[in-house]
Amino acid sequence: MKRAKKIIQQKSSAKYSRTFLQPLTVALVMVGFVALILIMGLMDLGRLDKTLVGFMENRGIDIITTVENVAQENLTYLYQTLKENQEEDVFVPLTDKAFSPQESLVKNLVDLARDIDSDWKKELLSEKNLEEIAERENLWLIAVLNEKGRIVFQSREFLQYLPSESGAEASRKEEVMIDLFNRFGKLDEIGYIALRRKDGSGTIVIALDDKGLIYWSSKIAIEKAIEEVGWGQGLAYLMVMNQYGKVLGHAGEVPEKFQEIDPVSMDVLAGKLKKASRKTVFQEKRILEIIVPVHLSKKVVGFARLGMDRAGGDRILLENRNRMITSTIFIMVIGILSMWALYRNQKRHAARMDEMEKKLQQVERLSALGQLAAGVAHEIRNPLNAISMASQRVRREYLPEEDEKRKGFYHITGIIRDEIRRLNGIIEEFATFFRSRRLELSDHSVVYVLQKIVSLMEEEAKSRGIKMEAVYNDNNVMVSMDMDKMTQALYNILKNAMESIAGEGTVSILVEPNGRDKISIKISDTGSGLTPAEIDRVFNPEYTTKEKGLGLGLPLAHEIIRGHNGEISVESQVDRGTTFEILLPAESNQA
């Protein structure tokens, strides 16, 4: 069975009269503060996200502006070269190596003509195919001529024979002939390019009107610009499209769903929006798509879609989000620790206040009882003294002569005398408990005090079959004490230990140091023991287990030990015995 233990010096009430208001207020403040931090953090993240999006938009606009500038230079140079050729009325033979804008334009058209010629050789060509190619490539006319200059296939109804001027040109031996600004028949400003087979078995003619020429010139200028500017720069893709949905140039893999004109793009083309952006995911990458208008020759020729990689921006957002979460958690931990410390401090404070109130009430009650005890003791002692004197006189003067009656007389008067003595002892104990507790301190040996008490109680213990054992591990310990009151306290505890033993038993005394500045006195018995409920009340003046007397011995011992800045604790087990441990401050060690 587990032994119950009670430390009396640090005893505190489990019920508190004060409500837990302050920590609750702190909790509400902390919740509000954390909520405010979260709201501000989310707002900061939103602002940071907008800032990063704005930065990426500006970066995209800068890229498009650079592309526009380079494309404008290419387009201007292209127009100037073609106009010079028109004025000089010469033909320009070209090779497959093309680096300048005009060479790139011719090269693209020549490559297209060669693709058509390849289909012709494979007998896969038809007028329907030519119509689709002309529509897709924004060409005014595609015509396939045999060796006699007769049109075999054409993308639109035009002529069965080329004009005489063109026939003369076709008879030349150059592989490629170009005159993009020459008059073609009766039509104005229809330029063309002719690709003649080396064996002279046929010719492919591609004709461009103003619309087609603008498209191809812009396309070549923009493609060259994208190639020169480069598209690394954090771009996932870049596509430039004109107002008719034709792609003028692109870099990277553009999502299929973005290869058509949508309402947002229409608003950008119409000038309703200067720019537009949206977040999307492409190829498992988080992308910010930016849509901005593209200007050439001070006109809007289309719009650009830029897919900007958001990895860097998202990393910054993630770092700030983690920093905000860490700060919030840190503040919450600080708040919880503050609340816990505040709760613990308030709980301790409330316990002390309750204990002080109880002590104050007890002091007031004891003070009232002390005054009552003094008055009662005074009033009782007078008649009690009279009764005692009267019983002595009766015993002396009215002694019966007969032996039998004399024996009964002695018995009765002895009872009266013993009861008067017992009643006087009760009054003395009652008055002593409430008497002034002022101590007269001086250094004395605890061992000496205990040895004196043991020598006084040893005969009584032997007569009751109780063995007293004492072990003094430190004979030189000195304690500042009121020797009479300390003797009374230790005597009361030893007396209580003896009275708890019914029949034979043992009372043990152990004196030993406890740390550097305290001395421990343990008084153990093999008596009936105490229950946990009795331990809680063992030093209460209103509580006693004795059938006779007031049971003020232990409360008085408790008050005396506390008056010496000591502590007393009780450890007990029912039917196994009880141990009282007294801790007193040690003054010094003497050799």
C-alpha cells in the first residue's frame, strides 16, 4: 500500500475564490493579435504577388519593346531595299544562304515554292491544295506553269497564260526570279516570285498583294527580331499573332489553346486594355501569360503572348509565406508560454491569497478563542482550586475510622483528586496553546534536547512495552531555538507517537543533516497510522482522535516549529505506522 504524505508547511487550498480573468484577457488579445498578423501577412503576400506580377509584366513589355525595335529596323531596311530594286527595275538572283531581312523573305517564299514543287512531282497537287496553302500563307496567287508557260494549277481564277513580259522572264535561265513591286498584268502593286525548274519543265509562281506583302514582311521582321533578341530570359514561350489570327513569329512551344484569338486578345488589339496577364500551368510549370499589343510603323499589327516562368517569383512568395508562418507560430508559442506563465503565477498568487485568508481567519478565530480561553481558565480555576482544597480537607478531617469505609473513602477522594488534576491539565493545555508565541532564541543542540526528552519518557515507554530507539548522526548541529518551546513541541510529537501504539511497539528517532543549512529530525512509530483525510487535518486545532483531552499537542508543536522557520511533514500508512519529519535551519557546526 502506498504511503500517504502531506507537507504541511506548503499546504495550499485547491479551491480559489478568484476568477481566471487576466489569462483569458491575454488569450483574447493573443488571438486578436495573431489574427491581425495573419491578415497583415496575407495582405503583404497579396501586395508582394502583385508587385512580382507587375515586375514580370514590365519585363515582358521590355522584351516585346526590344522585339518591336529590332523588327522595325528589319522592316525598314526591307522596305528600303525592295523600293530601290523597284526604282532600278532589276532582278535579284539569290542563293540559299540568307541572312538579311529581304533575303530571309525571299528564302521563305522560295522554300514554300519548293514544297509546292515537291508535291507537284509526287502528283499530290491540286487547285484545292493551292487554295488552302494560299489562304494559310496569306498569298494572293499560287500558280503552277508547264514548260510552255501554260497554267496547270492555280489557287484562283486568273489567266490561262502569263503576260508576255512574264513569259520573257520565264524564258531566262535564272532559277529564281523576283519582282515584288512590279505591275502584274492590269493589277497594281502585285509582286511575285517565280521558281523555275532546272530542266525547264515547269515554273512555280507566287504572287503577293499589299496585304500579303505586309504580312510576310512583318512576319520575317518579327522572326528575325525574335531570333536576334533571344527568348531565354525566363520565357517559356513567345508568340506574335496579327489581327487576322496569323502567327507572325514564335519561340518555344506555345500551348494549343492559346493559338487562337480570344476575347482578352481582342480587347488588347482594340486598345481597351494596354496589357493583360493571367496565371496558368503549362507542362507542369507555373506560368504567367502576358498579352501586349505589338506595334510596327506606329500601327498595331497584332499582339504578343509571353509565357513567363513564375518559378523565381513563386520561390520568393514561398519564402515570405514560410517566414510569415514561422513568425506566427513563434508569436503563438510566445503567447502560449506567456499565458501559461501568467496562469501559473496567478494560480500561485491566488493560492497564497487563499492560504493567507485562511490563516488570517484562523488567527482571528484563535485570538477570539484565546481571549475566551483566558477568561474561562480564570473562572474555572477559582472554583476548581476551592474544590481541590475542600477535597484535601475532607480527606484529612473526615477520614472514617472503619477500615472498610476508609478504603472506599480513599478511592472516592482519589478519583476527585485525579479528575481535578486532569481538568486542571486540560485548562493549562488550552491556555498554553493560545498564550503569546513570542520566542526567546539562542543556539542549542537538537540532540541534547531530544536526549533530555527521551530520558524523561523512557520509563513510561517501558511500562507500556514500547521500545525507544535513537540514532544521532550529527551530534554537533546547533539550532537557534527557544529551548522550552522546542522541548514542548518535540515532547508532544513523541507523546503522540507513544499514544498511537496499542500494546508493544517501537518509537524511532533519527537525526541527520539535510543539505548544508538544515537538520532533519524523523520521529517514527509502529502505531495505527493515519488515513490521507486525517493527515490533512492532523494539525488542525479543531480536530482530535483522542477520547480524552483537547488534542492540541500536535497543533501546538506545528505552530512552534513554524515559528522557528521550520517545516514539518507527515507520512503515514494505516496499521503500519507514522513518520513525522521536522526540518530546522542549522546555524553552525561546532567542533
